Amino acid sequence: MELKYSQLSPYGRKVTVVIHELGIADRVRLTKVDARNDPDSVTPFNPLGKIPALVTDGGAVIVDSPVICEFLDAEYGGHRLLPATGARRWEIGTRMALADGMIDASILVRHERARVESKRSDEWISWQLRKVEGAMAYFESVVGTLGDSLDLGQVALGAALGYMPLRLDELAGLTRWPALRAWYAKVSERESFRQTAPAV
């Protein structure tokens, strides 16, 4: 298999964490691409020009990090990271969506702040930051219930916490969320997270 990704992308990190957790790193060729400056390296595989994109051994292309993670877990993990059925599947899926939503909002803030000041919308930035901070408050309140068994919701949360403080000064050091800071420090000790730390 081949994964087209960026080492700084939190979405790509989710997939590479899963690859390491499932013990299939030797079966996946990692190809770094620059979707923005070299779109032709991505658009043949994803017409949206977004990464990550996984090319399977059979030549099928799977896009969007939640779908790729689910595919890898189903095919190579026996649904260890996301149960195939039951209430826990939807609980984990909801945490995945909330973590991805935080990433999405933080990227929108970063892009808006990169605009020239005359075109920048402080109202838009505040709106997106409220989403991030709301989800952070939620995760701070439930992080103690996550347990020690890693799942796709925790993978997504870890990817978000590893990325957002690099882009948003408001989140630097996670000082306002001590439980999340402690949880991320612990999960970062896993080999899968050490091997996939963002390249700044």
C-alpha cells in the first residue's frame, strides 16, 4: 500500500499512528506530497486535492482520514480501534468527529489570520475559536473516562492536541486544560505517537 501524506498534517498523523498501532508499517510506503504547491501529486488520487490518500494493494484509492483509519482497522486490526457494531462504535465515532472538528476550525483560524489585515475577519476568527474551546472544554471533562485502551477517537484527539498548539497561540502549552495536557503527555509516550510527531 501507499499513503500520500504530509508529516505536519494532523489528518495524515492519524493514519500513520493507526499504521504503527496495527503493526503494518512495513506494508505501507509513505510518500510525502505538497498538496498546495504541487496539486498534480494529489489530484489524480483525490479530485479534491486533499490528503491523506491511501492506495491499496489492489489499486483502489481511499480518501479522508476517518475512512482510511476505519479501513485499516477493519482489514488489519480486526476492529480493535473501532468496534464494528454497538454503542461504543458510535461513542468513538462521535469523539473522532469532535476532534476532527477542532482541527478543521483551527486551520480556518490560521488561514484567516494569514489574510491581509484589511480583509481579515475577527468575528470569523472568534467564531472558530469558540468551536475549538468548546470542544476542548468537553474533552477536558471526559478525558479521565477514556481508559488505557487506544481507539480511533483517542487517535484523533491526540493528533489534534499535537497540531493545534503549533498553530494557535491560545492553545500553547495546553495550560488551560491540565487533564488534556497530562493525557497527551502520556499518549505521546506510545511508539506510534513518537514515530509520527509533527515535523515543524
